[in-house]
Amino acid sequence: MARLSPIARRELVQRLKALGFEGPYSGGRHEFMLRETTRLILPNPHRSDISAALLSRLLRQAGISREEWEAAR
């Protein structure tokens, strides 16, 4: 299994859409994406990449395995 690497927010959204998420929708301070009953809050990195540690936490919250994530490329 390959290590996670930092990712641009745009690529994060594209991969989440490929995995069945809808959105992003406007929220309070952050946008969010939906899949069935899962609501995933998207970070706002202000033009910088999302770190591998934060990406790992997002995948865990969304219930996405590393294998699913890699296949969504």
C-alpha cells in the first residue's frame, strides 16, 4: 500500500466525486460533501495542499479505505 501524499483541494473534490460523493455544498465556515448518510466537511487550505495527515483523517471519517482511494485516480 502506497503512502498518502499531500493533495490539492481540487483533486480531493474530484476523487470524492468519483467515490460517490455529491457537492461541494456551502456550509457555515466550510463546504461539505454528501454520500448517503455521510457528511464530510472539506478543509479550506487557502491555496496550499492538504497534508497527508489531514487526508488520512478525512478518509477515515468518510469510511473510505486506502484501496478505494487509490482506485479513484
